[in-house]
Amino acid sequence: MVLPSLTTPGKTRRPTWAKLRSASTQEYSHTPDVPLLVVCSRNYLNFMTEELKNPYVNLPRAIYISLPIVTCIYTLANVAYFAVVPPALMSDAVAVTFANQVMGVFAWTMPLMVALSALGGLSVHIMTSSRMCFVGARYGHFPAMLSHINISRFTPTPSLVFLNILSLFMLFTGDVYLLITYSSFVESAFIMLTVCGILYLRYTQPDLHRPIKVSLWVPISFVLICVFLVVTPILEAPREVGMAVLITLSGVPVYLIGVKWKDKPEWFTRSFNGLTFFVQKLFLSATEEKED
């Protein structure tokens, strides 16, 4: 993408920044949402340390090698967009417009590359989310049936199907950008709380053993960015943020009934055990064997 923009004579132009001056604070706050969603697989390796060999060595290595490369590639790609595509032709499918401008008969490859990129990000998202749900069920935060794996493929099939059902419910939202706003706000809020927890533990328990430790300026900078991504939508789009909060809080009663409520009646436990047994037979799944 970058090379055609440099080698195509007469089609490159100076980027126009005039429209940026008229953008609102809300537009600036939503600017990172779509790129972060596109590269959502950037941080999923952090959640899959069980799948890594020697994670204390390979996890930092994967981060400091991949992050600069991906940042450089995405920056160059966006500069190429601004340099080639005039403001009048800017659209939601700017990559296709760019390809039509500089790639000629090979413009058809751009939608294919976009689809492959989306497929890669989606596959990582599915793999990681299902395993997080699987581990959560293993520790009692989800129904026990979600802690089962397929006996032949060793994949958390019940968790995959459960997340698939939740994804289908999300399709009822007609506006994809509204869905991005919901998910981005909730994700930024919980990540901010998590990193604040890191800062709290670094202050209250400075001598705690930490296999992976970074300088304090990294989590502090991250928290400040998350504060902007959380506070600005609250001020600019309170209705959408309120809906996102309500959707999140809808899980509290389920958690109180399913996890905190220990003295469940016998009929409830028997019915749930029957459902778990049905799921085991349906997906040929069982609990994983613990290694010695």
C-alpha cells in the first residue's frame, strides 16, 4: 500500500488537515475506537499465557517486537491514504478508494486483504475469548458446563457456542458504530480499573514477586489515556454510555444468583446438573484432566 503511493506519479498530494480543526471533542474521543477494534488482537496474547512456552520470556519479547512493527505499518498506511485520496473521495471504505487510485487492475486485491486481516483478528478474538470464558468457568465465575473441552479436539466447544450466541444478540444493533462505542467504553473502563489495580499493588506491596515488571510511567500513561477514553464519551454521549453501563450491570444479578448464592435449592441444582450433562453429550465434552 505504501509503495504504490510513492511510485505512482501525479497522484500523490499534500495531506489536507483543515477538517481536523473543526472536529469536536467527541469525534477525537472516538478516533481510537475503530483502529483499536481493528487491531484488537494486539493484547490478546496477555490473556493466553497458559498456551505460551516460557511466557515470562516470550510474552515481553512478542510485545516489544510486534508493537513497533505494527505501529509503523499502520502509520505509513494512513499517511498513504491522506497523500493519495482527496477529501472529496473519503469514505468508510477508504482502502478500496485508495486501491482504485493507485493499484489499477490489482485493485481487487484490496478487499481480499481487508477480509484476510479481519479474519485474522476475528480468529484470535474467538480463540482468546473462548479460553477466558473457559478459565473463568474453571474458577467458578461461569457455569461449570463452560469449563468443559471437546474430548477429541481439546477445544472449549461449550464456551465457543455460548459466545457465538452472545454475538448473535449483538447483531440486533443496527448501527455498528454504536456497538463499537458500547464495547470500547466498557473495555476502556475495565482496563483502566485493572491498571489502577497494578498501581495500587505497586504502592502497597512493592516487594511482591513480579516475573514481568515495567517502569511506572507505562501504567501511569496508560491510565491517563484510558481516563480520556472513558470521561470524554460520558460528557459527549451520555445516552450511549448509560446504555453501555446498563448492559454491563445486567450481569450483576446473574453473578449474584449463579456465583454468590451458595445455598441453592435442590431442584435448582438438579436442573442445572441435568443441563450440564446434556451439554456434555451434545458437544462430547468433559472437564480437563489436571497435570501432575
